[in-house]
Amino acid sequence: MKRRTRILIVEDNPSYRDAIVLALRHEAEFQIVGQFGTAEIALRSLGERPSIEPPDVVMLDLRLPGMSGHEALPRFLAAVPAAKIIILTQSDEEADVLRAIMLGASGYLLKVSSAAQLVEGIRNVVGGGASLDAGVARYILNTLKSRLTPGGTEALLTPRQMEVLVLLGEGLVKKEIAERLGIGYSTVDDHIAVIYQRLGVRNAPAAVNKAHVLGLFASPAKTETSRQH
């Protein structure tokens, strides 16, 4: 039987924390291994003598008492390197989004997200994709497309790899990317491995943000031409 996805919740608002728990407990594939109101206590639970099972996913608020979510994010990745971090916050400020992604967050969801969106977001990151609020994703992709560097994509990523990167930024998982592009799952997996290696990142949001920083995204006309080949 497939092991359930272990989830750790770090949220200081008890009512909202209870709402997350209620939403996730209806899903048999998920197991909540811990709920904490501060990052410090959550990190202690994962220390040398852990009091909880290592999580597969950490649902992390940004505005926490004491250590902020941004400060805690790399510490969670150090404590549980295999874990995926999903930021769950009220903030849609550009600086917060980009900083979280640069620090290694695999997802960024707003607290207005429905229970179904939370569940789908967790499934996306567990499946190797990204989990971005629709408005956040639009902001990132529009910003990327505004940074045009002619010839930049050829220097680092192939047109096909750029197509895969765009779809990762839209929140698609590997299977969906394969279906969208009409290629095999293993081919998508290979492309993503190369993208991460060449950009020096470990997850999809970080890859999208790194492409933004490097100005790798082609113009719409150029991208469309590449799709025709």
C-alpha cells in the first residue's frame, strides 16, 4: 500500500490551523504529523531527537511570531532536505513571493485558497510540480515575459526546455506537461533534470525565478516559432 503523504502545519492562527486540518483529514492520502504555532517549536520537533515523523510537506505561514516564515524556510530544508515547503499566507506582495521562491519554496498559496485548492497544491508538489496561486503565477510569468534577452535561451536552455519551464511555472506536473507537449513522461523528467542542473536550483518555482533573474524567457513570437518545430 502506498505510504501516505506526511504533512507538518506551521500556522499561528488556531482557527485557520483547524480549518487546514479539517480540509486535509478528509483525504486518505494525507497524514498530519504535527501542528505548531511557531517555527521555533516546529524546528525543535525535527531536531536531534525528533518528536514527530519527518514530513514530506511543510505548510508554512510567513507572518509568524518570533522567527518568520522566510527565516524558517531554509532551516526546514536543512532539517528535512527531502521535504517540500508550501508557503500559505495572506501576502501577495511581490517581494514576499520572490524571496520565498528564491529560498527554495515549492509552492506559494494564499489563505483565500479553497480546501480543494490546498489539496491540489499539495498533490502538485508531491508529484514534482509547483503549486502557485493563480494570481501569483500570472505575476511571475508576466514578469518573466517582460524580461526579453534575444539569444539568451540558446545559451543555456533549448526551446523545448523553455517550454517545459513555462509549464512548470503554470503549476503543471510532469504527467500534464508530457500530455500538453505530446512527449513521453521520461522525456519530461530528463528535461526537468537538465533545467534544474543548468540553473543550479532544486525545484520548479526556483527554476522559474532563476530564469527571471537571468532574463532567459523568449518573446512570445519566438516561443511560438519554437513550438512549430
